[in-house]
Amino acid sequence: MLDAYRFLVTAAPDALEAALEELRFKPHHTVWEEVAPGVALLEIEQPLAEWCACIDERPPVFVRHISPVQRELVLEGSDADLERLTRVAQSLAAELTPGRPFAIQTRLLDNDVTHLSRFVVNEQLAAAVQAVTNAPLNVREPSEVVSVALTPARAYVGVSPVSFNRSSWAGGAQRFAREQGQISRAEFKLLEAQAVFDFDWPTFGQALDLGAAPGGWTRILRRVGLPVVAVDPAKLDPRIARDRGVRHLQIVAQRFLPTSERFSVIVNDIRMDARDSAWLMVEAAPALEPDGLAVVTLKLPQAHMARVAYHALSILRGAYHVVGARQLFHNRSEVTAVLTPRAQIEAEVRDRAVQQRRRYRPAPTSE
Ligand SMILES: C[S@@+](CC[C@H](N)C(=O)[O-])C[C@H]1O[C@@H](n2cnc3c(N)ncnc32)[C@H](O)[C@@H]1O
């Protein structure tokens, strides 16, 4: 279905070059131009399947979203643009798999796109595509997406399976509604990590929140039902501080670790250099239960951002299995990593080996 060789790649504006570097697989090359802050139009020179296999093998950290560009339209700035876009979407509808849920995801790459509204484009193109394909529209959980990106001068349109895009949200911009009782904006980072890496919180044992104040992440862990040890020299929000399920230790994490306590969840949002934070997590590793889960945000400097991130991740790999690491939409100068104990993956490999051995063991003979 995907026959494109040009793509829009989206990253945080200051991480775009790092993101593109992650997609440049030797010996093939890529050519790109920045079409908006944090968005590059990329041309690949290697077979698409090979390129995708390379991405799966070495998942990029700084790429938030990839969408194919199968059609590019020069916009006139008039009402006729919507009609022309609709015709383009209809001509691409044949690329959708019949019967599979689809969505139109339109984004404005520039605030100066004033003559087209995201909602109107989504609605009109969805109706036009449905008229041709009869495919079910599912905005929340599409399996295929028609991506439309608009600048004042151009429209970039392409169709892909949502798994290819690396996010089911337009441009990777996953938004959450502000909740009543929300303590901090940092909560969005943890909610997004759970959605992107698709994990369930353990529901047994207790959680450790390093760098907990004012208490947003602690609030989320309490909602899961876990008692929380919150370590931070700063004060917690009174709504969290008076919760009897929260034990606040008003000290730096370096004074708490190592610890003889055990935790099913360890989270770390401490404002400190990514590599120091990774070493703290290494120190915390023995405290994580064998089927536990850890989440850490690694704070990055402006200079050598990618190099520092990869170094911190390599430190983490010494003590954990890194399930995934990404610069999420709600991450500013940081990346989020989700970790499980190394013992967990070693046990999985061992179980697989035992099963394989059983499968190939010759049947016992009667002699
Ligand atoms: C981004 S805030 C954490 C926000 C929190 N996750 C939330 O959702 O409310 C970073 C926190 O790290 C704390 N911090 C900085 N150095 C620390 C250290 N060495 N040990 C523990 N906490 C530290 C700061 O006091 C600050 O409260």
C-alpha cells in the first residue's frame, strides 16, 4: 500500500537534526528540507521495506511522527483549495484497505494557514473518502490514516497504516484534557508514556517517586492504587501531602539510595543531568521487583543533546532492559524511557530456550 519515497518527519524543533540523523541508514542517504519548525520533508534513496526494517531494528528516540507524502499540492489561498484537496484525498482513497477503520489527520504546520480549518478539512475529506470506499471512519482508533499537512503555500498528503506513523495522533501531538485535581503539567508526560509504550502499571507492592514534588506523578500512581514513597527535598502539594498512602521523604534521592525497600514501580522525574539521573536509576535497580516497571525522564542540555541522551540510555542498559525511549510530545528538553529489570528479559529468553529444547528433544524410546 505504501509506495512513497518522500515523508514528513516531525520532531521537537531543536531535535529535528538529531531525528533525521537517526533515520539516515548507511550506506543509503536521505535528502531533506525543513518545511516548518520541527518538520522536515525527507526523501529516501533506499527501498522502503529496507528503510522500515532499519527503523524497527533501531527505533529512533527523537522522531515523533512520520507520514508519507504521495501527493503535494500548491495552494492558491482561495476556497478552491478545499475542493482540490478533496479530489486528492479521493484519488488516494484506493490506497486504503477496504473495510478497515481510517481517519483523516490534518495539521497546520504554520499559523498563517488562515483559509483552511483543520476541522473542516477533516470533515470534508472524510466524507469524500467514505463516499468512495465505504470504509468506517474511526477518529480515535484508526488502523489507517490519510495525513494532510498544510503550509500557506503547500499541502502534503499521504496514506499509511497508523503503525507506520509511530503515533496515532496527527504529528505525534497527543493531547490530554486537564483533569480536576491535576497537580502538575508533568502528569501529561506520564500519561503519554503509558499510551505510547502501551504498558499497564503493576497493581501490587508500592511505588517509588524520585523527584516527586509537587506530586503530579504521585497522584497518578495513587490513582492506580499503589502506596507511594515520594522523595524530594521540595514540598508536596497539600492535596498529596495529606494523603495517608503517600510517605514523603524530604531529602535528595542520593540520600535515599541504595535502599533495602522493594518497589513494583520506580519513576524518576528529577531535574538533573541525564547521565547522573541514569546512574541514580542504576543504583535504584536492585530495589525494583523482578516483574516491576520503571519510567525515567532524562533531562538534556541544549548542546550535544542526542549524544547525552544516547550516553544516558547506555548507562541504563547496564542495569535494565530499555522497553522504549522517545522524546514525547509533552517532553521539552528531555526524553522518556520505560524500563524493566534485566532479569525479566533474561528469564523470558531462558523460558524460550527451555521451550525450544523441549520441542526438539527426541521422544524417549522404550529401550
Ligand atoms: C520536574 S519536577 C518533578 C515534577 C513531578 N514529577 C510532578 O509530576 O509533579 C523535578 C523535581 O526534582 C526535584 N529534585 C531536584 N534534584 C533532586 C534530587 N537530587 N533528589 C530528589 N529530587 C530532586 C526538584 O525539587 C523538583 O521538585
